Amino acid sequence: MKQLIACCGLDCESCDARIATVTNDNELREKTAQKWSELNNTEITAEHINCMGCRFDGAKTVFCSNLCEIRKCVDEKGFNTCGDCKELNNCQIVGAIFQHNPSAKENLLS
């Protein structure tokens, strides 16, 4: 498994929030905030777009640090990712990620 894979299998290396954080790209932060606001039907500002990845030291988005049920579950079970869990194939929580990002499951299994 690649090092920069989130608990759910999303690839942090290709995440606009992480890219904007690493490169300090305020224009990308603005674009990402607008896109995520529309996707999540809530206000997200450029100031919210700072993240090094949910499994890594450093900044995290508010969602990743406080609201993500997947990350909470992984932490409670003492796993690195959902890929360590025997319930992976039947989990409704992470299954929602797989519906929209099939490569996330592949990342967890590789």
C-alpha cells in the first residue's frame, strides 16, 4: 500500500487539500473550498483547506480531524486503515466512499 493512503483508501497524494497545503497554493484552496461547499451543501472556506492527510502528523481539515466516522472507527479499533478490518467488504460506512471512488478499495487491498 502506498504511504499516503487515508484510512478509507482515498489517495492523499492526489487530494487538492493536501496539494494546496504542501504547495501553499491559496488559489487551489479557494477552488477546493468552493467545490467542497457545493458537494457537501455547507460553507467551507479556503481557511479550512489545510491538510497533510488523516493518518499523518500536521494539519487536517475539520472534517478529517473531528467529523470523519471512518477515521474514528479505525482509531478505535487500533487499525492503520480500513484495509486491516475483516468487515471491510460489508461495511456501510466506508462502502459509501467506494461507491464514488472504487479505487479507494483497491488502494486498501494493494
